Amino acid sequence: MNFEKISIKEDFIKLDSALKLANLCVTGGHAKIVIQNGEVKVNGEVCTMRGKKLFKGDKVEFEENGFIIV
């Protein structure tokens, strides 16, 4: 899988916000649903916490797409 790079200025970004920033979810509501349904992986493990804090180096996978926080 090819991971796109998502750049953040803060120390962390929440998972639902990161999915929107990466244009993988259009709304926060959509992000909430796919996360709660277990469709999103963080660092290779299913994550169901939409408020999960992502830090630089974390990898996210959703529907054959992936990105890494830089």
C-alpha cells in the first residue's frame, strides 16, 4: 500500500479529523460511522475510537487508502 503524507503543525490530530483532512471522509459524521464500524486501522490494528490521537509517524488505513502523519 502506498501511504500519502499528511502534514500537521500541532503535536497530534484526532483520527476523525485526520480522515477528513486526507479527503477520505466528507463529514465528521461519516468519519464517526466508519471508525465505529471498525473499518479504520491505525498502525495495522483496527481502531474504533474516533478521538484517538495520532502523532507523527502514525499510519492510518481505510478502504485500500493509507496515509502517514508527518
